[in-house]
Amino acid sequence: MEMNDRINTYYPSLTKSEQKVALCVLEHPADIIYFSVTELADFAGTGETTVMRFCRKIGFKGYQDFRLSLAQNQTYRKTDMGEENIDPDNEQDITRTVYHNMLDILHSSMGLLDHSELGRAIACLDQAGYVQFFGVGASGISAQDAKNRFLRIGRRAEAVADGHIQSMMAVSMNPGDVAIGISVSGSTLDTNDMLHKAKQNGATVIAITNYAKSPITSIADIVLLTAGKEAPIEGGSIGAKISQLFVIDLICEGLARKHTSHTKQMKEKTARAVIERSY
């Protein structure tokens, strides 16, 4: 069943608040596929719980399930490179598109950068007793990259893929520790649950996300925004990952500049440790 037909079928049985959400979806479907649940709630003038009830009433498990179906119903053509109407057989066209899209992502990342929040994050991490990165899927890979980047400059940090171990690590955190959650949507249940656990145990929470209004930002003490918003069918896009890594690199550079002599020493030690493992 098409999304419009589905919504119209259920519309009379919806509450007035849920009907507000329904109308927004009917009128702005191409925009809403990029909205977080919080953004849609604000746009419709309702609460997040109303949006969730609307999604379930029209037959979806939750907001992300609904958003995926909405994206599949769209008739627009959009590639993972963020461009429309490119010639898939023109190698130069594709190359230029990818190149300019990556530049646009970095430009947007700079525009979203809050230097005050970045400074707070660096200061907090500089004093942290323990740092744990949390992320799943593509953002979990960014978490692993962040751990590697921290180790290169002599900063101990952890990032694991196993959900059970993540959960144990989260509840083992203490005041003075820092939990960094990475999530494009800001609505990843596993990541947000880990951050809740870490915060309940006294850890400071830093969120790296594309959405200023999303569930993860209500948990975080510090929010660092990334660019490259993606529709559900574009999950794991390179653009979003580049923006995440850009923010992580800014953090690492900030930490490195606070202790230049120690950082130089650790870069040399870690580089030598890796070189010794190669021919």
C-alpha cells in the first residue's frame, strides 16, 4: 500500500495531534525522510510520543521503520553521492560529483562547528580518567577509527563492537570518565541506551550526531554536529562518515596541541610499534 493511501485510510481514527503529524507527512514527504523523530515532532507541533503513536497506528514498528518506508515511496532519484541526474556511464561525471560532494560535506561541517562546544569537549577529554566510544553499524566503525586516532597520540580510549561488552563498559564508568556516542540519526536505541547507562554512573556524555534535535542530544552534556544527512535507504554513506571523522580529528588535534612534547613522543612510539610489524 502506498504511504499516502495508508495514511488516508487510518486518518479518521487518529487523534487530532496524530492528524497534525499525518498532514505534515502528506504535504512534505521528501523533507521528512531526513527528519529525526524530534524534528518531526517540532515541525508538527506535537511531542515525540505522538509521532511514535502515529507510526504504530498506521502499521509500523517505530519511527525508523516508518521513515524507511516513506523513503522507499519517494519517486526522486538520489545517489549515495548526493546528486541527481548524473550519468552513470560517464566516469568523469561521477568522479567530479564525488569530489565536489566531499568538499560540500567538509564545508557544511565547518559551518555547523560550534567552537565553544568543541573547546568544552577537548577540555573535558583532556582531564578524563577513561574514555569510551559508543556506536553501532557504520558509526561503530567511526568509533573504532576514533580509538585508533586516540591511541596514536598516546590517549587511552576504548571502542568495542559487542553490545553486551558495551553495556558492561557503560555501567562501569565513573565520574570523571567520558562517554562519546556517535550516531548519524541521534535515534540509535543501542547507542542512546549505553549513553544513558554511562551518564547514570556519573560519566560526562559527548554526542557526535547530524541532528541538533534528536534523542541523543537530550542525553548529552556536549553536542558536536556533523553534516551529510542521509535518508534511511542511504545508511552508512561515506559523506556522513567523513564528517564524523572530521570532528574526531578536530578533537584529537586539540588534545595534541595541549601537550605537544608528549604527543610527539607518543606518535613516534606508536609509529615505531606499527613499523616493527611490517617488512
